[in-house]
Amino acid sequence: MARLTQFFHALLDIAFPPLCHICHAFIPNAETVHICPDCHAHLPRVLSPLCPLCGIPFDGAGHDHCCGKCLLHRPRFDVARAPFLYEGSVRDLIHSFKYNRRTHLRYPLALLTLEGIKQFLAESSPQLIVPVPLHRSRLRQRGFNQAVLLGRVLSKKLSLPMVPDALTRTRATVPQIGLSAAERRTNVTGAFTVKKNRAVEGKRILLLDDVMTTGSTMDECAGGLKKAGAAAIIAVTIARTAR
């Protein structure tokens, strides 16, 4: 049986050679992520020192410490982490996933995220995955919610339930790209409502999205979930901006 399986995989490699999602080089003995060792080594990672609350990294050496923004206005989520910076190859993968309908990229992106924050998730102990919702008009336009697709992979790998409709976006908002921090906060204020209070009550929620910039969307979602009785909000994204 083992030899038959090896033969089958060899035929698949001939018919559909495993190529790196970044540089498109052939990967011998490729695993599920399909990122070659060289590209994997050069992924733009978020490293310490960083803010232990929002996860924004600081330049240079030193210890983790709260950023000025979190000191002035503590976020409503309890902690946020992203394993990668939103730049270079990671930004390109996310763009291809969201805007070019390459939905198969949910697997490498979700698995890379898990790999990067495995210890963080073990320490934060989430009990339930809640993806950040899209407004129905944006969902019709795109055809899928990227956070839900990522959440399905994480749910299986972490053996955590996911409630994809725990939150709903009650009004359409303009894209956050290009808005100032103040405009981003105003843009999402009051845009989310919790639909399933009983599902989130008393739970440690893994609030999931693809990218975090100022944290306004995560903060607004966290506020609603906390009001509905969630015990803690652990905000997770694939990537985040450095500023």
C-alpha cells in the first residue's frame, strides 16, 4: 500500500508539478504549504520588540513594550498578533488570494500563519473562531469572504469550532485603504452587530481577518463581541502593517 501511495504521488508530481507559490520554482518532496525553502526564509516576519497588546513591531533592538497608541487608548481586543508584515511576497500572496480569486492560497496562508504564531495560540487558548464579516454587497462582488475561507482551515487544524455568522456587517463601508487612522475609525464605527450572542458568551474568541493596519476594524468587532459577553478577544491576522 505504501509503494502504491508513493507511485500515485509521483504521478501527481509529473502531471501537476509542485511549484513554489512565490517564485514558481519546482519543489522536490513538496509539502502542503508549497513555499520553497529560500522564499520561506525570506518571508517578512514580525519580530520582537513589539507591542504586547496590538502586536505592532518596533525598529531596532530592545524589549517588548506597549506602543503609544495602546497606552493612550487601550484596544477593546485583549491581544493581537500577525506573524508577517504586510509587504513583499506576503502582500503579493494576499492580493492574489483576495482580488485574483486564487482561493487555493488559503491553505498556504493559513498554514504559514499557524506556523508563525503556534506558541502564541497555545498561550492564549482560544475556544471559538469568529471571522470578520463582509457586507453582503462586497460578498456578492468578491464571491467569498477571505476570513471565512482562512477560518475553515484554522478550524480544522486547531480543532476549534467556527461560527462564520456570529458577527454581521450592518452597513457597507468604503475600503480602508488610503484612509487616515481617524477616518478608518469613523468608517467602521457601528458597522458590526453580533447575531449569535449565545455562541460567543463566555468564550475566548479568535477574531480572524487577513490584514491589520490601524486595528480599527478589529477594535470595533471586539467591542461588539465583548458587549455580547465574550470573555476575551484574541485578534489574529496573516499580516499587519508596521506603522
